[in-house]
Amino acid sequence: MLDIKNLSKTFAPGTPNEHKALDNLSLHLDKGEFVTIIGSNGAGKSTLFNAICGTFIADAGSITLNSTDITSVPDYKRSKLIGRVFQDPMKGTAPNLTIEENIALAYSRRKSFNLSAAIKKSERSFFREKLASFGMGLEDRMKTKVGLLSGGQRQVVTMLMCTIVTPKLLLLDEHTAALDPATSEKIMEITNSVISENNLTTMMITHNINSALKTGTRTIMMDSGDVILDIKGDERENMSLSDLLNMYNSKSNKQFDNDRILLSH
Amino acid sequence: MSLVLGALQIGFILGMLAIGIYISFRILNVPDLTAEGSYALGLVTSAVMTVAGHPYLGLVAATLAGMAAGCVTGFLSTKLKIAPILAGIITMSSLYTINLMIMGGNPNISVFDCDTVFRAAYKLLPMFKKEVVKVIVGAVFAIFCCGVVIWFFRTGIGLSIRAVGDNEDMVRASSINADFAKTLGLAIANGLIALCGGVYAQYIGNADVSAGAGMLIIGLASVIIGEVIIVKRSLVWGIISAVLGSIIYRGIITVVTGFHFLPSYSTKLVSAIIVALALAVPAVKERISIMKKGGAKNA
Ligand SMILES: Nc1ncnc2c1ncn2[C@@H]1O[C@H](COP(=O)(O)OP(=O)(O)O)[C@@H](O)[C@H]1O
Ligand SMILES: [Mg+2]
């Protein structure tokens, strides 16, 4: 499904700020896998997502998605196949457009530029139905500008936008980190049900190690631009929090001492 | 009475300019300075074609030329990564030369004795006075443009352009070619502005290569006045308010210069003051609220 081979990216090469953000990283995902990604700040997790989405073109290595080589495909074309939710609720939606306009825009990714009405009647009721299934009452506010919604509500809209045309790959970048605990839990619930309903191949970055082990089917840990730990199946089932931290410390030769890492929830 | 009719005539015609400015400044969120060049481009293209006996084709050509100018600015800013303000300035300055070329090196040509869309309308509506017919022609153009623009921005492609001005990252993530959408938006804005120049040339009876200077501030003043009058922020009302703003702006100018409060050449100063005042409102409001808070503390 997703095949990343020897991916490297150096920012600001040849300057004092030179920084190797991805270091010969290889990773393979099977269809339907749900991988959680952990790692300290600056490990290169978001950079990996940026590389997959085509925000920049990698210095070396290749990315194959759904048996197509997308290494040098421009970002907007890749997004036909990839859905992405960011930590910042402002990023995924257009504030001055209404909820239904935002969703219509995402829904239109199945067709190219067209001169027919942006939102058709049948589509409107389809959007309504989808929103209603999230149980947040957004279906009654379809004509509300998204800028007026709360962060959690915006993330729900983004979530729907990313999945309304089933993506080949769903990327979640700490998408509940900016929300309060209750909302965050609700969004995770919606996330899980959307993923299992559509059997989506998913990568989720989280700073909550506990939920990283409990959610999904596989967990990888990143450090200094590479994958340093990759567990699934029984090994993952039996892994305790302290095992995982010890493993991190021995593999990376440093302490997992990040303020933002939540050990429990 | 003639002052009122005059204000309505120019208000409607320059309403098309206001819609164009509204599209680039408000919908696309791009401070596009191409406007002054594309206004003059439309003006001279229409004038030259009118002299050649093709007033209608002249308006079509003006619109297409303006769209091409918008595409150039769009290309400079999206593909060559030149800052939008600079991209607009580059196109605007090169248009000055191009406009002179179109006029065969003459800085000014007259279309006074030629057949124009206005003359055609006089024949079509003999029961009305000429001054009234001019208002009708201006209104037809402005309302037609409003209709087309509103229809367009409600289509799928129009929605993409609106979204680009609102959150470009999100548009890229929705597999829409943001560069193309932005360029298309600029093309439409400048096409309208050039059409406006084209109609104005036939209305006023001549074309001057420097006629574009200061048009941007006039369009901006119209948009801002429209926003003050109509508080509702939606696509439809935004575009209608741009045209209304243009008419009211022209009313203000007529009062200020028509009754000789200020000389007739002071229109640009008046527009600049209107724009500066309107843009200063948020800062002034903040200042006042800070002063109020400070006052409460001291009390
Ligand atoms: N566009 C960029 N330019 C320069 N440095 C960058 C850029 N993007 C990320 N980096 C650097 O790459 C490193 C990895 O960042 P990131 O992938 O965001 O980490 P995280 O694992 O916390 O998501 C950081 O040191 C960051 O400063
Ligand atoms: Mg990150």
C-alpha cells in the first residue's frame, strides 16, 4: 500500500542551520494497517508526513502509494489519494466558507474543475447525513461559516472532509492535541469509527504514548529522522509503557524526557 | 438632475471596476496592482477597435486582454514566486508600454465621432433622453457582470477560487490546483476591470494612456463604502455592495466637486482620504477601547 524507501531530507543544507530531518528512512504499510507514531519533539514525524504529502520533494529515496510512484508528483495531485488532519484546527478548513461549502470542496476532489453548481441538492442531504452520524449537531448548522465553530467542531468537519471521498491513506498529525480532554476523546471516538468503517490505511502521530499503544494495529517510534522501533501483534499487545520507554532510552541513547509526552491519560 | 444622472452613469460603469477589485482584494485576498494597467488596457483596446468600427468586438477584446494581463500576474506570483504586489507592479508597468503600442505610439486617441454601444442604445431607446440611456447602458453592464460573477463563484470552480483566498493550504490538501485557481481568479478580476475601462472609453469618448492612474484607489474606496453600507458578509451581498459602493462613492465625489467644495481634479485625493479613514477605523476603535479601560482604572 505505502512503501517508503531510503527517504532523506536535509533542511538548509550547507548553512550553519543544516538539519537532517529525515535520515534514510524506510517504512512499509499494508492495506488497512493503522499505525500510531510516537517520538520526541523534532524527531521528524511531521516532516515524514510532509514528505508523503509532497509539501517538499525529498532529497533522496522513493515513495510509492497504491503501487504508483509519487516521489515527484505535486502536492495537490497527491491529495487525491491522501487525507490529512493537522493539530491546528484552523489549518484544515476555510473559515469564511460555510460548513457545506467546505465539505463540497473536499467532495469535489473526485472530479476535475467544473462549472456546475458547487453544491447540488442530493449532495446536501448526503453531507447532512454524514455530519449527523458524528452526533455533534453540526448537521443543523450547514450554512454556518466554519470560522464560527469551536476547535473540536472544526476538527470534525476536517475529518469528514478528509474521508468523504475515501482516501488511500489517512494521516493524522496530533489532531486532538489542541483540544480539551473531553473533546479530544470525542474526536478520537469519531476517528476510530471512521477508520474502521472504511477500513482506512492510517498513520497517526500522537504524544500520548498510552493511546499510541491502545489505538491501531501497529506502533512505530521515530528519532532523529528514522524509525527506531516498530512493533505490532503480540509483541505490541504485551508491551507496557515502561518497556517502551526503556526501549527508547536504549535505542536512542537518551532519555525520553519531553514535557509534551503524556505517559498516561 | 444632470449631476445625479452623471453620478449614476459613472457609478454603474465603474461598478465593474469595483467588482474586479472586490474579487482580487476580498475574495482572493491578493493586493493586485495590475488593476491600473488592465483598466487602461481595456480603455485603449476598446478605443482602438471602436475607431476601427467594432465597438462590440472592442469590449470583448478589452475583456480578453484584461484576462491575459491577470494571467501574467498570476503566473509571476504563483509559478515564479514573485510577491503578489511586485508581480502586479511588473505587469502594470509593462502594460504602460503595451498600451502605447496598441495606440500606435499616441498617448491619446478620440472616439468621439465613432459608433459606440451608447450610440446604438440611443437608437434602440429613442423615447428616453440620452443622459437617461447612458444610465441604462451602465446599469445593464453592471447588473450583467454582477449576475455572471455571482453565478460563477457559486460553481465548483468558483468555490475553489474563493477557498484559495481563504485557506490556501486546505485547498492544496483538497487536490485542487491552487496556483491555477488563483491565476484564474486574477484573470477574471482583471477581465472585469478591463471591460470597465472599455465601456468607459466609449462613454467618455476618448482614451488616454495614463487614465489608469489612481483607478485602484477609486475601486477600493467603492468596495469599502459598500461594506460600510451593507453589513451582511456573503458572496452575493459582497458583489452587490461593491456596485452600490461605486454609486455612492460617485455621489460623494459629485457633491464635493460638483458644488465646488473642491476643484474637480481632487477626486483621487478624496478617494485616498476615504480609504485611509476606512482602513484606520479598527486601529482607532482599539485606541478608544484602550483609553476607556485606562480611564476606568484611573477612576
Ligand atoms: N521547513 C523546514 N525548514 C527547516 N527546518 C525544518 C522544516 N520543517 C521541519 N524542520 C526541522 O526538522 C525537524 C523535525 O521537525 P518535525 O518533523 O516537525 O518534528 P516532529 O517530530 O516534532 O513533528 C525539526 O528540527 C524542525 O525544526
Ligand atoms: Mg509535529
